[in-house]
Amino acid sequence: MSEKVYDVLIIGAGPAGYTAAIYAARASLKTIMIAGDSPGGQLLLTSEVENFPGFKDGIMGPELMDEMKAQAVRFGTEMRTDFVTKVVLEGEIKKAWVGNDEYQAKTVIISTGASANWLGLENETRLMGKGISACATCDGFFFTDKHVVVVGGGDSAMEEALTLAKFASKVTIVHRRDEFRASKIMQQRVKDHEKIDIIWNSAVVDVLGDDFVSGVKLKDTNTDKETQFDCEGLFVAIGHTPATKLFADILPTNEKGYLEINHDTSTKIPGVFAAGDVADARYRQAITAAGEGCKAALEAEHYIESKV
Ligand code: NAP
């Protein structure tokens, strides 16, 4: 536990949190980041990041996060790898707890991100880790020469399918509508790939298999007809849920559960800012999260100056 009052307390360590830490610490603000148990956020689950400016040949997600962390620490950010369990955000001095350890700060930047959604099927839970995954980068290797199904129609589903196609003998994307919402370039890569095929207008309504996935039950979303489809793995890529539980009843959220913030990243509580996927249902990119983290740190600095 620390007795001191920090200038900036950052909760969550993805691109938004790290960028906020870099800016705050470099501005000589006493900065602490409480990073959760896997600092780096969703980019730890990403393979190559091709669209983060400055890396013309791309960079691996975990490597990008390591670099951001090192940069934040270089300017003096204190790091704690743990979960914040409680916050009190009203008032001049904000408080956050990790268990019994209390931290105090003049400003708080929330950058807790978002995590993968699941289908919510009983057998999905039962077979989790036994042929079911939400991370092709992490688990794709285990499906070498196997036939896998990917559920979803967004960029994540395209990315999962393309990653899996490096290992699997065949990848089938199952999508509930007759068009993808993914970006055109990702759609085209998927459609051009010889190992990937697509089943349109179908929902996965059950996962089959005793000890390991052996297939899925599909339901035609137009006719309700159910069929069994053999496969040896299921990757779920159906979007994300923002990590806002800690702030329930404290900060307003929109209809999708994302924190509501102003253009300058401020929340309704003075001195409390939010950045990155926790407040962004639309863009959800590493670069937009980093940009918001930068804004939040600059606004925190202005807020502290305004109180002097
Ligand atoms: P998303 O864009 O929200 O797409 C989720 C997909 O899952 C949609 O196709 C949706 O179907 C489907 N879905 C949702 N709930 C479902 C359910 N219960 N059963 C079956 N299907 C379901 O999420 P995302 O793909 O994770 O992408 C999130 C954001 O990150 C996007 O802005 C995306 O552009 C970005 N992203 C970018 C990259 C990249 O640039 N390399 C990579 C990954 C993600 P409907 O279409 O019918 O709603």
C-alpha cells in the first residue's frame, strides 16, 4: 500500500492506458498504473498488427504492448499487476483499492478495455479449452490439419479465420446473416482463401462432442432447420463486452454497456477520464485507443493545473 497521493491513477493496461501513462509520466505527473493480471489487453491475443502507424512491416501485438509498457516505465510510471477491486471517484482525492491496499490520486483514467463475448451455450462452457477458443493466435497451432469453424462476421472473425488457415486443413466461417460487417479488405482475403469457406444465414445453437469438439449444430436463420456439421474446433469471434463492472452505478453507460464520455474523454465526475475500448463501441482500434489515452492524460494534466 502507498501513502502518497498520485497525480494520475490509470486502471487497465492496453494501448489507451499505456499511452496515458507515457504522456502523464513524461509530464512529470506522479503516475501509477494498476494493470490487471495480463497487462497488454486484447493486443496480447492479436498476431501481427499491420495498421499501427510507424511499423511498415507490421509488429506482433504482444511486442507492441511490451514496447509501450517499457516506454511508460521509462518515464517513471509505477506499475502494479493486479485488479482494482473498488473505487470511490467523487471528491478531490479519488480512491482505488486492490484488496485492502488503498491508492489515492487526484485524477483517474479508466482504460479497462473489453473482452470477448461467448455464445452462451451450455456445451460451449463444458468444452471450453477442449476444442473451443476465442484466440486463434493463442490456440491455432493445436488445430494443425484439423477442420475448424469460426463464428462471426466482423473483422475479428476474418482475422481468426485467416490465422487458423495457416494451421487448419479447412476453416468454415458460420455467420448468422448473408453479409459480413468486416472491412472490405479482410472480407476479400477470406473469400480469396482456398482453405476458407462460408456458411451464411446460420447460427451455432449447440456444440457437440464428449471430451473434445466433434461438431456443431447449426440452425438456418431463415428456415429454422437444424443440421449437424462435423468439425474439430470452434472459434468464437462475436464481439466484445466492455469491462465496466467496477463502475456500475457510478458512471453512466450507453445501451451496449460502454462508458459514456465527452469528446475530451472526461466523464460526468470531475477528474475522472476514460479512454480506449471501455468507452468505444465503434472504432476499437489500438491507434484510436492510444489517441484517446493521450487525450485523457492531457486532460488530467489540465484538470490538476486548474486546481492549483
Ligand atoms: P463486431 O464488429 O461487433 O462483429 C461481431 C460479429 O459477430 C458480427 O458479425 C455479429 O453479427 C456477430 N455476432 C454477434 N453476436 C453474435 C451471436 N450471439 N451469434 C452469432 N454471431 C454473433 O466485433 P469484432 O469483429 O470483434 O470487431 C470489433 C471492432 O474491432 C470492429 O470495429 C473491428 O473493425 C475492429 N477490429 C479490427 C481489426 C483489424 O483492423 N485488423 C481486427 C479485429 C477487430 P452481425 O453482423 O449479424 O451483427
